[in-house]
Amino acid sequence: MDNKQLWENVLSDLEIGVSKANFSTWFKNTYIVKQENGIIFLGVPNGFAREWLSNKYHKSILRSLRNLNEGVRSIEYIITKNEPREVKEAVQLEEKAPAYAGELPLKDLYINKEDNLNPRYGFESFVVGPFNEIAYAAAQSVMKKPGDAYNPLFIYGKTGLGKTHLMQAVGNGIKQAHENKKVYYLTAEKFYLDYINSVQMNKISIFKEKYRKYDVLIMDDIHYFEGKGGTQDEFFHLFNTLYNNNKQMIFSADRHYNYAELEERLKSRLGQGMIVDIMEPDFESKVVILKSKSKQANFELPDEIIEYVSSATQSSIRELEGILNMIICQVQLKNRELSIQEIKSLIKHNERPKKMLSVDDVVRVVSDFYNVERDHIYKKTRRKEIVKPRQIIMYILREDFNISYPTIGQKMGGRDHTTVIHSCEKIRNNLKENNMLVQEVERIRSMF
């Protein structure tokens, strides 16, 4: 299919999972300018759309493109006018186009092709709070003494919480403090594709040599290795080589490696260093994040708006930034401040739809996670292996779905509402002290 047909099919695929307002705002006047060596050059109308698409929808766009064309490897977002033109002309237009009054002054993405590091990701722009301070402290130690402090450093947490920013900040910091160190950042998916290509082209020795030459290897999303035995085996040997030569390694994943389908010997290696998690930011941290992002965008947002957004959303940092960008865009388009009611409407129309789950769905997920019979959850038994999952189910039903205590008791085998209150309070208190329980509950929530 030609470029026009390909992009129309991608848009049809994406439209299903994107709200009408978002689809109209971000995908209008986009088109494929050209395909070259597996790279899709996607034309976008302005810098704001480029930033939004590359940050929020990049993975979805790339996945859809690859489903339609297996040869697609990456996407480059370039600012163009609506009419198609050659890539060279589009790039020239992007470089020469002056910023217009209504456009958000966003910095361009300048990726260093030698190490894949983005200089925009530094410690100076990283917001530290209770939700990430341990990870931040560990990253600072690694930057000062690469190969000596916390090797490997393993950072895990939900998507959009700043893992990539922190990892790249370490890489950029090491480059500045240790000019002789060779640093390289990549995703686990890139490592996998390189490995597959090297096997197909009978160049595995070149592949091995490529990754063994670095002093600092930073790899994102290693949960991507799940179910890929050959890649895990190659990664295991790379890990051993780098570790034995005192080379620093930093990895990230969306969950603790114990909950990923990785080989036990690989899990053992990952556990040799420092393991830190990044949680979702609390209210005060969200306020600081929004103020910091507003300052970076040279835009002053009233405290009332910042505090409302911080209290009204349970968002990741990436989603918070997306909400902020939408507010700034609307302010500039309307050329006036937005009212709280308009902010509420904006958030409501752009929030992700919640999955419709029943009590039985929650029971099923938690029971399967702890490997207990679902029927036992409803029975009046005090067996330890049943009580804990039952209490977690009650806690999730109350906290995440706001179901009343009496209703939960009724659904959970006709229990009194005081029993439900006690169970919820017990889990709530245990979460403050038991980090392993925090990980288990977060893992369960990710399954809904």
C-alpha cells in the first residue's frame, strides 16, 4: 500500500482507542511524508503536536505501523505544512520556520546518535519527591562512581513515572564527569531487534563486540525480554562480561524482576546490585512537578489550577505533563485564562476510559495471583493463605472502585461491614510498612 493508504489504516486503528477530542486535536493534518530504510517520516503541523505525539502516542503509532508493515523500525516526527513534500524540504522548513505567537515554546529533541542520550534529560530538570527520592539518591551515587556504586542499578515502576528521565540523567552526568567513559542507552526492544538481525545475517560476533565495548550500558524496559529465550541467553552473557570488567549497568522495567518471566539465573544477576522503585507521586509532589513543568514551558499557571489538577487526577508524571500541555494549548488558543469549570471539562473529556470490572473479575485476578481457589475466597475460613487475598480484594474494591463497605461484605460471602472495614484498614496500614506487599498490590492493579 502507498503512504496515504498506510496512514489511513493506522488512523482507523488508533481512533478506536483514542477519545474523539484527542483524536481530532492531535492527529489532524498528520500524514506520512516518506519512508526510508525502515524509518517513517511523519509530518505534523507544529512543534506542540510533535511533542505530544512522540511522548504520548509513539508506542501505539509504532505498533500499528508494524502490524501493517513489518519493515518499519522507527518514526521521525517533522514539522510540515499540510501538503506532502520531500523529507529534505520538510526538514528545511522545520529548521527555518519561526515560532509563532500562539505556539508553545517547546525545546527540540536532539538525540546524540553516538550514545542515544537526550541532553534534555538531566538531574536539574528532574523533580524529586517522596515517591522517587531513593531512586534519585541511588542514581546520583552511580553517576559519581560508575562501576563501583550499585552495579547493576535496577529501577522499576509504572510507565510515565520518570524512569527513562532518571536513567538518561545518569548517562548525561557520567559523560560530563567522566569524559573517557563510553556510555550507551537503548531499549530492550532495540537490543532484541539487533540480536535477531545479527543471527539472520550471521554477524553475531559483531553484535557481541558492539555491546561489550561500553563502560556504561543503560537499558530500558527489560521486561520486553519475557518469552525470548535466545535474547535472554545473549543478554546474560553480556551482563557477565560487563560485570566482570567493572562496567556500570542500569536497567529499568515496569515491575520488579521477580514478577517478570525471566530466567532465574538472569534474575539472580539483576539482584546483585541496587533495586529501587518509583511510585506514583503524592499531591504535594504533583504540585511541584506541575510548577516545574510550567516554568520550563515559560508559562505561569495559577496556583488554584495547579492544585486542582493535582488533586483531581491520579496520573503518572507523563500524563500530568500531557494535561498541562492541553491547558496551555487551550489558554493560548483562546487567548485568556481558563476557568476551573473549563479545566474540569478538559480533564473529563481527555481522561482514559475506565475498564468495566465486576467483583468476580477482581476476585479472579487476586486469586490467580496468589494461586488460591476462587471459591475459598467466599467461604468463612481463617486460613492464612486465604485471609490475605480476601483482605486485598476488599481493599481494592473499596479504594479503586469506591464500593460501599456493606456492599463489599454482601458480595464477599455475606460478611458484616465491620469485617470489611477492619480488612481494609489492616491492608492500608500494612502497605505503610511492608514494601513487598506494596509491590504485590501494584502488580495486581496492573492486571486490571
